Amino acid sequence: MKKPILGIIFFLVIQLNVQAQSGLDSLLRELNSATRDTAKIDLMIKIARKYVESKPDLTFKYCTDALTLSRKINYERGEALALSFIGVAFIGFGDFPKALENILEALKKSEAINDKHSMGVCYMGLGAVYGEQGDYQRALEYCLKSNKIYQDLNNVSSYTATLVNTGNAYLNLNRMDSARFYLNKAVELSRSIDDKANEAGAYLNLGYIHFKLNQFDLATAFYRQGIPTFISDNNYLFLYNSYYFLAQIYDSTHHYDSAFRYSRLALIFSQKMGSATNEAEIANQLSGIFKKKGELDSALFYMSMAMNAKDSMTSQEKIKKLQALTFSEQLRQMQIAEQVAKDAESRKRNLQLAAIAIFIPLFFLFVLILSKRKVKTRTVEFFAVLSLLFLFEFIVLFAHPFIGKWTHESPIWMLLILVIIASLLVPLHHRSEQWIKNKLTHKPKPVVPVENMEEPAQA
């Protein structure tokens, strides 16, 4: 018997966070006219979310573009969100290690900037990864974390979605009472804000709960309540699930004509999705229905369709693996290019520091030579003080990156260390300034020859 998985509901949640009323065409127009880089990044991530269920390759494309631009302008929130949805794209390709790697990196960045919304998205992503792999207990833990975050943020739509996720996780753990509690709460809250999508998602899960409990009338009612919303949203995946389970209900109660009708609808949507896995599954179900009816020709037809779909499924899996490898290599090349740019920037900085280090003693030598010439005292004083300023500012400039590294860019510790350095350098600067002024600007008095001196008059 088929089990719902967390990832299905997770994709719904991701779409809800996009502001569903904003269509894809309008987002693309906004992206073309956007001038600010941060606005472009936000729009690219919204577009990527739109494709997350149907075209993970486009999700990957827009997110990698957003990631590159975010790193270029140091937009940390954009970087975190882009990484999280790159992870979601890898879920679509079935590459769970890569999905986990990218979402965990996104989570670290979100925690570093204390962006609660991004953290919530990462927790949902981690829940999806573990849910897809059957680790429902760990999936539940991350669902509860995202639940808490959006409740604290008073983000009602996202909080409602996490309630659906949490109920789904409990469902997969066969903890039906807890599942019903969270799903009913999600329905109640969805109605209060007229959130049809989350409400329908909750109905889909509630239908499955009652299906497992053999309460077929209640299950049928819940499935039918969600279907109109899925139709209006063109949510083929949820329509497939609804029709699949309705067909199983009618098959279990020996209403084979109704079972055939809903199985055919499920087959149509599996083909619209291009999902060979779902097509094989529903074709097997149709073959079983006709076998029970004694219509062996039809049973054989759908059995053949299931076998062809399984062959196609193998081909699709190979394509997915190839796509995952291709995108992994793209990410690797992007990281290499970023590292090359960082190394070039580091070399440039080191060359500039070396040039400054050579310039300062040469400048001081120039001041010494100048002091031996017939130059105004004020001019020599000015250049002497300027050489000291160069020296002490160079010390601070040189030490700053090391201080940032030692303190992990903590503003408090950096301030304290810079104050300590200043308390040592400022008095030293003043003393050095006075010493240089005295040494460089002090002109020795001319010595009067002895023979030119007049003898004192005798009394």
C-alpha cells in the first residue's frame, strides 16, 4: 500500500511561501525590469520556488544565478535561501546527500545572520530530505522546529503549512492521534485566513488517516474536499494522490466501475506529470481491477502499460542521476571560480600591502633627505607627521583581518581589541611625532670662528 511522504507536503509549503497570487509571468516581468541586485535575487528565488515541484532543473538554474550574485554583493540572506532551494532541487533529482549538504550550509548561514524565516525554510527542507528517505522521526524533529519558528514569527500562513507538515510526519510514524491533532488545527487556522491550499493539503492527509482506519466514508469526504483546490491550482501531484486513494477505496468496497473511473483520472495526471513511477503504480492498480472483473484483455493491456512505465522509470532514474551529476559539477566549477576570484583578490591585497610596506620607509627616507635641505621647517614637520600617520594606520590596516578572524567578526571583541591597540599607538604616535620634530627640524646654531671674536676691552 502506498504511503504519503513528507516531501509532497513540503513542496506545497514552499509554493505557499511564494505568495501564490503572484503569477510566474508577472515575476519574470519584474525580474527583467529590476535594477537593484537584492531585488533581482529575491525575484530569482521566488521564480525558483515556482518550479520546485515541476521542473527542479529550472529551480537549480535560478538559484545558482541568485547564489552567484548574492556572493558577489555579500547578500547573506539571498545566499542562504538560494542554497536551501538548491538542496530542494537535489531532492527532486533523488540526490539526498547533496540535498542535505546544501540545506545544512544554508542553515549555518541563516543562523549566522539570525534570519528566522530562512531557518524555517531550511528546517522544512531537512524534514523533506529525511522524510523522503524514510527517517520519519528525524523528519518530525525538523517539522517541529520549523513549526516553532513560524509560530514565534506570527507568520500565520507558514505556521499553518508547518502544521500540515507536522501532521504528515506523525501520520508516517503511525501516530494517528497526534497527526489528527495537528491536521485539524491546520484546517481551523487555514479557514481563519482563507488559505485554501493549506486547507486542501490537510484534507489530503486526513483522508489518508481515515483510509488507514478503514473509515472509507470519512476518507472519501476529505479527499473530495481537497480536489477543487488542487484543480484550481493545477496541482497534478495532489490530484494524482487524491484519485489514487479514492480508486483504492472503491476497489476495497467492490465498486469496480468507480474504482476504474478514479484510477483513470489518476493515470491521466501521472502522465501529465511525466512520472513513470506513478504511471506504473496506477497501471498496476487498473490491471488488478480488470482482473477482478474478469476482463483479462484489459488487465493484460494495463499490465503491459505498467511494464513499459517501469522501463521508462529506469530511464528516468538514469536521467535524474545524470542531471544530479551535471548540477553537482556546475556547483563545483562555481566554487572553483569563486575560490580563484578570492585568491586573486587576496594576492591583490597582499601586493598592495607589500607596496605600502616598501613605500613607508622610502617616504621616511625622503623626509630625512628633505630635512638636510634648505626647506621650510613647517614643510618638514608636515611630511614627518604624514610618514608617522602612514606607519600607524598601516599597522591597524594590517592587523584588522587577523583580529576579525580571531574574534569571528564579533563587533564587541573587535571594538575592545582595536581600543587596546589605539591606547598603545596614540601615545606612541605623539611621542614619536615630538621626537621626529625635534630631530628633523632642529637646525644647529652656526659656530663663530675664534679669530673673528673681538677681545674684551681692558679696564
